Amino acid sequence: MEGHRRVVCGATQVIGLLAFIFLFYTQSFSFDPINFLLRKESSLKWNETMVEVGVFEENQQSSFKSLLRDDDLRTLETIGLACNSATGSLVCVTTEPVKIDTTTMEIYLPTRPDPPNPNRNFSVNEDGKIIQLIRPYSWHQSDILKAITPVKFLREPPQQTPPRRCDFHHKVPALVFSSGVFAGNIFHEFNEIIIPLYLTSRSFRSRIQFILVDFNPIFVAKFNRIFSSLSDFEVLNPNSNTNVCCFHGSIVGLKFHSFLSINSSEIPKGNSMIEFKEFLGKTYDLKIENASISVSKPPVLLLISRRKTRRFLNEDEMVEMMEGLGFEVVVVKSSKTMSDLDRFSKLVRTCDVLVGAHGAGLTNQVFLAPSAVVVQVVPLGLEWPSAVYYGEPAVRMGLRYLEYRVGPDESSLMDSYARADPVISDPGSVFAKGYFIGKEMYLDKQNIRLDIGRFKSTMVEALRLIGRTTPLST
Ligand SMILES: *[C@@H]1O[C@H](CO)[C@@H](O)[C@H](O)[C@H]1NC(C)=O
Ligand SMILES: *[C@@H]1O[C@H](CO)[C@@H](O)[C@H](O)[C@H]1NC(C)=O
Ligand SMILES: *[C@@H]1O[C@H](CO)[C@@H](O)[C@H](O)[C@H]1NC(C)=O
Ligand SMILES: *[C@@H]1O[C@H](CO)[C@@H](O)[C@H](O)[C@H]1NC(C)=O
């Protein structure tokens, strides 16, 4: 009891301080005070043993069901657990009360009488055995999945004595996912975690507790705004909570549709990248209007300057040409700048044109204003990933997209290989020897020296798309 009072006492002081911070923040910059207070409140509650967190809402049933197809729904009714891997990523759903042991990431379903369905794939006589194992990462490639912490569904044996006790009761469902293996790579972060998380959790309207296995604190800090937009509760790190937590249902894994894309015909139906971009706009407090409404201001061009691979070797000349066309050019070199999403998203939002060589930095197109143009410089041999990872997604997000394909003379590989060498003349044959051989050659060992004259016409086209014309002087 004493512990409780201390928490409550602490809370009063915290609230006094919060009132001050609240005033300060609302005066100084954009901030969502309601969300902030809610989060503080929930983190206090989190440590009050046996206090029920959240309010269970009956209509969450339909949110669970939106993640499944009709035949999965029958399985859900029969055995209480259904998994769907329609678009490649496995997601398991249970609407029953579950006990999650955060030490072992075992999820216990209640004991059930033998289901009448003869097609069931397991017998309840096997209580205590794993009925489903899932590694909750949406990129289902075996070498990646190996590194993801497995989550296991089991049925609680009826003879269990004493029964597993709930250390914490939550009146909301749990969503278990992994922060994965690509820490810091914004393409993978959005592609495999953030967009899938949005898809999977959006319909629960924040009444959901995220449990992040392979918990990466840098990742959590980086995307904190998104997590607090999608959930009223702080992201739970199972490694620092050795408890049995009880939830009204759980979802393990995230829905994935396609690279940086949402397909409104796939379950959960009716979502789109246009809405996702609007969600980001609200979450990061980005201006709604288009970047350059005012023709009196020069159009702003954001140039992503890669530092290690696929570098622009004549970047100064590029910038000079772009400025000559009337652009105000912002060159971003530091990955540290780009990973501060609060600030960087606002910068991206003010740009009319985003230019970069094929690479993760182009993921920032998610923050662009709807009227903006994406220009991707496609190095030798990388036409396919360029189109699939960034080009097609840009169009589906409603952006305008231009592609500039590097010719052999613009690739640094010409310094080491003859024009007739298959490395230059037939990159497909290099990739055919193995993905990693191709990757090393074209993604890791290639830099770009752009033909400024040829690239200029792409920039003129970008100007035209944003409704500007070339200055007469050039
Ligand atoms: C929860 O509270 C207990 C006692 O009040 C304390 O020992 C423990 O460290 C707290 N745990 C967390 C995660 O804050
Ligand atoms: C049943 O489970 C086994 C082993 O886990 C698996 O190989 C099989 O594909 C499952 N069958 C169905 C119909 O889900
Ligand atoms: C979207 O999903 C539907 C239904 O699965 C499919 O037919 C269609 O090809 C998908 N569209 C894209 C662009 O992938
Ligand atoms: C922004 O630009 C898009 C595309 O050009 C246009 O459809 C939309 O109406 C514009 N929005 C505003 C607020 O001007």
C-alpha cells in the first residue's frame, strides 16, 4: 500500500510540474499535450500492481477481425487462434484473454474443451505444447527471421498448479512485434515496421499495448511520436519486465502489403498511403498546404548526399546547375540530421523536389507535401530495386516521380572495368551469380559522376512539374 501512496503522491507533484511544462510547450512550439499527459498517466499506472490499465471496448472485436480473412475467422471461432500470411508476413490473432510471460515470450491461451471441428490442426490434449511459433517481423526471409525473437502460443494446461498469476491486467489487447535487424536504416524501419505497424494497429484507435521484442531503445526514441500516435501506452520492453501480463486478446506480427506501400484491397482493407502520409503529417505536425504556394519564393530542392556508397562525385557542379535553374538547394549529408525525424520531417515538408541516388534516404518521400516531385538517380544495374522500392511507391503516395538512369560513362565502375565487360554491359549476369555478388558490385562499390548537361533536362522537367519555368537567363 505504501508503495501505492508514494506513486500517487509522486503523481500530484508530477501533475503540477506537467501543468507548467504544458504551458511552456504550448507557448513555444507545437506539441500534443493531451497525448503527453495520457502517456505520463499510463506509465505511472503501469507499475501499480494489479491496476487495470485502459478500458476494454467491445468494438475491438471488429478491429481484430479486420486483420483476418473469412476462412481465418472460422478458425478463430473454433480454436481461438488464427494466423494469416496472405501477403507474405505471418500475423496471428487471438481474441481470448491471454497471459504473456515476458521472460519467455510465451503466450498462454485459456484451456478449452476439445473443439468440434475435425479439421483442427492440433489436439487440446497437447496442452502445454507450442501450437504456433512466430517470429514477428514482416520481412519473411529466413536469414533475417533467424535473428528475430520467437513468440510462442500455447494452451494453458488445466492441471497447472498453481495457475499462472497475472502480475498486470490490461483491458486492452497486446500487439507484439520486433524492432528487427536493420537498426538505423530508415527504409527498413518504415518498410518493415512503421507502415506495417500503422496497418495492423490503426483500427484499435490507440487502445492497444505495444510489446517490442528485440527492443532497440534508439529505434523507440526515433519513432516515439509515431508510437504515441498509435497507442496510449508506452512501448513495453519484455526484457525489463519479467512478469506475466494479461491482455484482452493479442496480435503477434505485423501486416505487410508491399514495399513502402499499402494496398487498399488487401486486409485490413480500406487503408492507403495517402492516409498514411496524412497520419504522418498530423503526427509530426507538418503543414498541410503544398510546399511552394507562393511563386515569389524560389523552389526548394533537397539533395540527399550519400557519404559512403553511391556518392555523387561531382556534387558541387550539380548544385551549381540546380541553383542556376533557380532552385534553393539544401544538401543533407549527415545521417544524424536525417534521423532526428521531428526536425527533418519539417524540412522535407518544405521542399518542392527531393533528389537522391537510389538508397534509404529516399524513404523521406513519406514526409513530402502532396505536390512535390521525387527524382531518383538510378545507378548502373539497380533499375529493378529503384523502381520497386522507391519509384512505384512514390507514385502510389500521390507524388510526382522522375527517374534519371546513369549511363556507363557516369558510373565509377568504368574506372575499373572495360565497357565490354559484363559488369558494365550486362549487370543482370552479375546478379545472376548471386545476390550478394551483385549487391557488392552495384550497391557497395559504385559511385556516380553525373553528366550535368543530361541531368539538367531532368531538373527542368521537375521545375515544370511544380509549375515553374526555367529562368530566362539560363
Ligand atoms: C515498480 O515499483 C516497485 C515498488 O514500488 C519498484 O521496486 C520497481 O522498481 C518499479 N518498477 C518499475 C519498472 O518502475
Ligand atoms: C498443421 O501443423 C503442421 C505442423 O505445425 C504444419 O506442417 C501443417 O502445415 C499444418 N496444417 C494446417 C492445415 O495448418
Ligand atoms: C492489391 O491487392 C489486390 C488483391 O489482392 C491485387 O489484385 C492487386 O494486384 C494489388 N495491387 C497492387 C498494386 O499490388
Ligand atoms: C496541393 O497539390 C496537389 C497536387 O498538385 C493538389 O491536388 C492539391 O489541391 C494542393 N493542395 C493545396 C492545399 O493547395
